[in-house]
Amino acid sequence: MAFVGVMLLLAVVLAAAVLFNTATLGILERRRELATRRALGQSQRGIAWSLTLEHGLLALLGLAVGLPLGLLAGRAVISFYSSDLLSLPFAVSLRTVAVAAAGVLLVLLAAQAPALRAAARTPIAEAVRGDDD
């Protein structure tokens, strides 16, 4: 049971790193757009809300695709290793799926904070000026 816990912790850390990297790079690539929106009068809260909504929709899309594919892959692995001597049932409870989905959403929120901080620190004049870094 401890091995499963360690592997689960590793998966959560890996997911957090991937989501953090994706969110941060997306914001850095859109720095000029975000600064233009700020210069046109959109509040930092409005920008943060739109980025959070965008990343949340991407996470939900990832869950909608990833959970069924993960279940299919799990079923395929179990059937691949089943034989006349050993047959394992494939059983995934609804609670397991709910915990996985909640974990992804919590990791998304945790990874969102540094990305939003980077967006808030973008100097409006420098980003709109047109100097591409």
C-alpha cells in the first residue's frame, strides 16, 4: 500500500509541474496581449479570472479525454496479463474517478497561482511598446 501512495504522490507532483509549466509559458507567450488588455482598462482581477477560466476549461477537456482513455488503457493492460492461471477483475469505483478529477482540479488551482503572479508583474508600458524578448 505504501508503494501505491508513493506512486500517487509522484503522479501529483508530476501533474503539478506540467500544469505549472503550461500555465506559466502560456502567460509569458501572451504577455503583450495581457498588457494590452490592462492598458485598455481590464482589471487584474478580470485578467486573472479569464486565465483561470481558460485553464479550467482546458483541465476539464483533459479530464473528459484522459479519464475514459485511462480506463480503456487499464482494461487493456488487465486483459493483456490475464491468462488461464491468473485472471484479475477490472474494477474502478466512482470514488476513484472522482478523487482523480478533484486531484487534477486542485493541482490546477495550485499551479495557477505562480502563473497569475507572473501575469500581474508584467509592466504594461514595456510589454505594449513592442520589444520582443
